[in-house]
Amino acid sequence: MARYIERLIIYSLIVMMSGVLILATVELGYYLIRNIVESDYLLLDLQKLMDLFGVFLLVLIGIELLDTIKVYLRRNVVHVEVVVLVGIIAIARKVVVMKIEELSGSTIIGLGILVVSLAIAYYLIKRVGHMRCAPDEEESDEEKDVPEQK
């Protein structure tokens, strides 16, 4: 019964994420066309271009998350490589859309450390091969020995 509920939740997540991605893609297209038509010489200014890249990367993050959910549904496995890749894309989006002059030095250093950490993690995952995290199907020995509480 628990497995049925889990699968129902996963299917619901897939439907909702697909809907969000469709709407975000339509909004991205509308935003691009509107800004090109409204601007002089059919060019975008730098701020509008950065906003456009931010929305584009957000859609890309959603696609990667949807892929992760679908793989989990099919194989009951979470691919660590995809999760780290989503983290890298999310940080890249943050770097693209942030205004550097408004950030403190410690925030910039923290983002830099985060980027380097994710890059090292991704490199190690690729070097080792495909890593997967599968949930434990069996109970541990400690859980088997404990009597049920009534």
C-alpha cells in the first residue's frame, strides 16, 4: 500500500512539473517575443537579456528535475550525477541573474566555493562512473529485532 501511495505521489509530481514546464516555456517565448518587438532595432538590452537567461536556465532546471523524477519512478533509483548537475545549473542561474555590486564579499566567496565544490563532485562522479542511490528495500538488522509496539 505504501508503494502504491508513493507511486501516486510521483505521478502527481510528474504531471504538476510538466504543467509548470509548459507554462514556463510559453512564458519564456512570450517574454522573448514581447521584448524583441518592444525594443529598438530588435535588440535586447543587457538587463532583459540576463532576465531571459535566468528564465531559460530555470526551465532547464525543471527539465532536469522532471528527468530525475521519471528515472526514480522507472528504476526506483536517484542518479546522483543528475542531482549534482541540477545544482550546478541552479548556481549558474544565480550567478547569471545576480547583481554583483549588491553582494557582499563573503557571499561572492561562498558562491565561488559552492561552484568549485559542485564541479569537483561532478568530476569525481564522472571519473568513478555512474553513481546511484537506491532506497533500502530491506529492513536493517536492528529494525528486525525490535518488537512492534501496540
